[in-house]
Amino acid sequence: MSSVVSTPEPLVFQSLDASAQPPLSAIQEEILRLKKKHNAVILAHNYQVDEIQQVADYVGDSLGLSYKAAETDADVIVFCGVHFMAETAKIVNPQKTVLLPELAAGCSLSDSCPAEKLAAYKAANPGLYVVAYINCSAAVKALCDVICTSGNAMKIVENIPADREILFVPDQNLGQWVAKQTGRKMRIWPGSCYAHVLYTVRAIESVKERFPGAPVVAHPECVEAVRDMADIVCSTEKMIGYCRENPADTFIIVTETGMINRLRRKVPGKRFVAGPTDNCGCNDCRYMKMNTIEKVRDCLLHLQPQIELPPEVIEKAYLPIKRMLDWSR
């Protein structure tokens, strides 16, 4: 007798009506007052909790956040994301105060590529053109030729001269996807995002059976077998346009659950199903969720914790970031 393996019940979310937005809490109101007092700007990644997204001046993916960080005239940048993102804001704004609500908000993908290991690899393999996914430390960025995000990775790689051998760090899944899309051979660093590799074919097949006809929208950090099941593979920012323009009324979103907060506000009249894993009906990044609305308030109260980087790292890391921003316009 065969046994049927079940997966957890997926979470389903309906778009929010503009008139149904809840009033701001006392903490959120306090954040807005402190923001004005300190001439601060709040930048939030799509994976942040909804309470934080509601008070942010800009919510977006790594590319959009990089542009906003580079363009801001605020004195203080509150970066609601993870450590490498706040470091990027500091690199493009070395004279400004950059705050990260929770200093311990790290990234498994960034940790998978230590700067000393990349430096040793480059020394043993001279002549490589190093493309770094923005999900890496400032020290790693300082060792690279150009940075990319999931939203512009193909464009960045296509700008590199054909006679240069590429090393793509640190995400092997994004690197494989970019290589397949561009036809460009690359050496690929063996790193991954712990949250995105939790998605499995079995879990996605199960949710597709429950919502037949719903397009599967997957992030390129997912493993290849899951990407191959998707109707579209794209960055979080491009998910908004796809869901808005596609005539379907229900979408299976295979990325960190916080993205659904943004989709519910930006794409009216639709329903969003959180991509499940084998063990959970959703998939939260434990690092992204270390930031809380209380910690945002506290960092503005005390102007701590601040991101500090050595001047030489800032100088070296700025060049590949600036190259990305220039190539992506």
C-alpha cells in the first residue's frame, strides 16, 4: 500500500483595498516624528514585515534600494533589511549616518563567501572577471569588478567583454540561471540562500494541485528544479509587474513571504498563495525578520546601531557598485 505524503496547508492572502489600510500604531507615528526630527529616510526591503513597510519612504528590491540610497539627501538612512544591504548604503554614502535596526541581521548567502577565501581563489586564478551578487559583504564587494542584483544580473553579464572569463559569486542558483539565460560560461561559487533552497518540487507540486491554473512566480535563488516548474523566474520587483499584467486572479509566490505584503498593496483584485516548503505553509527569512517595528523606533531614538566600514573598503567597494548602477540605467 502506498502512502500519500502531504505538505502543510499554504497561506493565502487577498489584495488590500486602499480604504482598508489599518491606521498607524502609536509606535509607527513615533517613528514618523523621529524621522522628521533627524532628517532621516527609511528604506525597507520587500521581505520586511508589513508594519515596517507601512512607514518606509521606499520599499523595493536590492537594485531599487541601491539607487535610493545613492540618491538620498537625508542625513540619516535607516536601512530595514540585512547587514550587507546597510553596508551598501554606507558605501555609497560614507559621510551619512546609516542605521540597521538589528545589527545581527545577517545573511547565509553572504556568509557562504568569506572575503579571505575569495581573495585566495583570485590569487590562485588570476585574470578572472568577478561578478558579485549584491548579497555579499562589503569586503567581498571590494574584491570584485562589478556588482549585480537578481533584477539586473543578465544585463550586467551581457556587458562584460566576451573574452573575459567570469567568476560569479556567491549564489550558485542565481549564477546557474544567469548562465543559462545568457549562454555565458561562468565559474560559479558554491553558495546559496538557506530560505530559498527550502522550496522543493514536492511542495510546489502540492500547492499547484490545490490552486490549478495559478501561475508560479519564483525567485532565481531557488534551485533549478523549482525554477523549471515556474511560469516566470524574476526578481521581487518584477513580480509586481507580472502579477499586475497577468490575467490570472491567483498567483503562487515562491520567495520570502514578506514579498506578499507588497503585492497585496500594489496589485489590486488578486490573490497570493505563499510558496510552501515541505514543513511549513510559508517561508520567512529568520534574518530579515530580526528587524521589528520596535527596533526601528529605537534606532531612531538613539541613532544606533550604526554601520561603520574602513575607508579603504568603502573606496574599493564603491567602484563595482557604481559600475552596476551606471550599467543598469
